[in-house]
Amino acid sequence: MAATALILRNAVVQIQTALAAAKTITAISKASEAVVTGTHDYSVGDYILIEAVGGMTQINDRVVRVKTVSTTVSFVAEGVNSTGWTTYTSGGTAKKITFGASFDNITQIELPDSAPDEVDITSIHDDERQIVFGHNAAQKGTLSLIANPLATAVVEVNTASAANARRALLVTLSSGQKGLMNAFVSGGQGFSGGVGAAATGQISLTLRNAPQWFVS
């Protein structure tokens, strides 16, 4: 059986351009798929930004996809396993995301996995270096571009960068697979080029959490 490959052909990369009014969260379950409680008007497939949660801080600044809804009372965050997270205590908001702009000038995506920080605890009594792992380093990536500083998606990156704010990004592959992430974004205004060549640029990403992937 052939391996499943991520083929970057006919791919669509969208960026968040708006957030709807905040809905107040009153509870989040610890489960294999977290149930978020709070009055809402969301539909299956909506993308939601979670912020300002007390207790279960691991979910803060995470973008989730609505798997199912219970009338207007709660929704299931698809694939978000909160079992091992700290217990929800209070507060939090949910905001529906609008992906209102698509890139049409990306030539390459680089998003290597992050590794934990290495903390040196070597003392004068050791005969070799002693290392323990600390916090996980933030995952960083790069979007290589055919330079177009006036492209709508690139302008949105510049707006976010100026405000030191994150933006959600949604990658949809020709296979239907989707990758979802929330990141600080910057760049796209500078360029590099030469005689008779298309100018190129870059956008830098610093992710809040590892990307979440969906089959479709």
C-alpha cells in the first residue's frame, strides 16, 4: 500500500481577517474531545478562537473546529484532547473566525517540528555534561512567496504584525486534508530580486500550538 503524502498542489492557504463577538464560556470538560459550554450560535465546521480561560490554560489561544453542537448550549472541539489538562475553573471567551483572505503567491511552506529546550545542569562534580529537557520551544515556520506586498493576505499579515497579534491560518490540500494553526505572523513587505527574475519574499510564523490536522 502506498504511503499517504501531503501533496502541495492546488493547495489553499487562508488567513483570519475577522473575529465575531465573544461568547462567554462557562465550562470545558476534560475528555478525549473537549466539550465547551456557553451560549452560542455556532454550526458544525465553524472555526473558533478560545481565549482567557481560567484553570485549563492549555486551551488558551487555541483555534478549534466545531465537531457537533448541542442546540445553543455547548459544542465539541474536534480532536482536542483535554484529558490531561488542568481543570477548568472560570471565564473564557469563544470567537468565531472568518478566513476572509487567501494567499495566491506561496511557493514553499517550511514548518519543522519543535524540540524541547535543553537545560544544562552540569556541575563541577560531573565528568560529562548533564542535560535535562525544559519547556517545549515554540514551533516556527516560513512561507516563501512570490513578492506582492499589496496582496490582501499579505496586507493582513502586516496588520497583525504591527499589532503584535496572532492570526489563524487554514491550509487545505487537494486531498481535502486540512491543517489549522494559530501564529504570530510577520514579513511579506520586503523582497529580494534581480534582473528578469520574479522578486521573492518571506513570512515568518511563530505558532502558539502545534498544527491540528483533519482528514477533511
